[in-house]
Amino acid sequence: MVVDNSILAPTFQQPLVLGADIVMTSATKFIAGHSDVTGGLLSVRDPELAERVYFYQVRPSPEHYIPSPFCRPWSRRPVRAKLIRAQLITVLMSALSIQVRAMPH
């Protein structure tokens, strides 16, 4: 099973733990904060599948982009604040759900 986990990201949902074989996560959205880095992550559960994915990642071709070492600091910076952002999102979504439940149906 392949899961796109770009919206919830690994902070809120871990599909590999729930039985997924391959998980795609957008590094551009939740992890990097939308503006600093364009990229994605592919996580796999099976070591054999990981080897196959790695082969395609390192195979040189125009459609297989591997970020430069200069992108690393830009990716790490938002990760440091991810817990704070996740807590804030959780509080805001809880408040929103209370308001939605209070609305007349």
C-alpha cells in the first residue's frame, strides 16, 4: 500500500506503523515550511524495496533530482521548530472542532 502523507506529515500520522509499504511526504509543505526547499521524502518498510528505490534515486537522469548539500540547512531549520508548530496546529484544530460541533446542524 502506498500512502501520500503530505498533509499530516510524520508528526501527526505514521503510515508505516499502520501498515503502509511506501509513504510519500512533501518536504516542501509541512517539513520545510512551504518556501525554503522544494522536495519530498519516500519512506519504505521493506529493506529490499528500499534498495530498489535507492537504485532509482541515484540513477542519473533529469527527472531524478537529488538536492545539493546547500539545501540541507534550509531543510533542517524548520524541523527544529516542528514540535512547536505541531502543538500550535493541534490547539488551533481542537478549538476549531469545538466551534464546528457547537454550530447548529
